[in-house]
Amino acid sequence: MPDLEQSVRINANPARVWELVSDVCRMPEWSPQVTSTRLRSGFDLGLGAEFTNRNREGELEWTTHAEIVRFDAEQELAFKVVENWAVWSFRLQPDGDGTVLTQTRDTPDGISDLSKELTDGFFGGQEPFLETLDAGMRQTLERIKAAAEA
């Protein structure tokens, strides 16, 4: 079971939703925490692609590096963050004339000691940080929904 999971029904077909979520460089448009995303030189969007995110929460800013670990057209995009080992995914499921989009954050390998120390030291601990991430996921999905339905 994922650490965090949020879903939204979108009045757009999976092809339209996939067009939006499959381009990780658009993550700053969706996520309230991501301020920029850069695909690593030499990589195309797809399985194995590596990218860097710049993140902000309040006055804190930090960089993370990730690799796309699942890339199934119109079904699922997942990436693993190097620094904390978390796997973030977007799963698409057709639903009549729309799509159910589910975002998850899973930690199958646990969380790195560095991430635990930083979360405890700068974000008030694991539980408050998870609450912030969960709220951010809801906002991310609502932004994707609005773009897909526009």
C-alpha cells in the first residue's frame, strides 16, 4: 500500500491526460512544491530518463534527482527520487468518457537516513511533512484536471 494516494476523475480521455502527465518537465505547472524541472542532457522522455527538480516549501529550497522507472503510455508514469528513495507515480484508468487519475507516493525501500534527518530538522517531522505532501498531491491533481478539461 502506498504511503500517500489521491485520485480525481477528469472529464477527458486518457490520451489527453497522458499528454499532460507524461511530460515531467511540466511538473512545475502542477505541483505546488516543484519550481523547475530539467531533463538531463541526452535523455528523451521515457523509461530510464533522468531529471532534476528544484523544490520549495515556504522559505526552504532544495534539489532532487529522479529517474523514470515506469512509463506505460496512457497507463502509468513513475519516477524514483535518488535522495529519499520515494517513488512517485501517476496511474490512468479509463472511466466511461473520462479518466481516473491517481497519484501515489510509495517508499518500498524505506526512506533514506538523510531524508529522515532533513525532514525532522526542517519540516517538523515525518507526519507533518506527509500531511503537506498529501495536500500538495490534491492540488497537483486539481491543476491537471483543470488543464485537461480546459
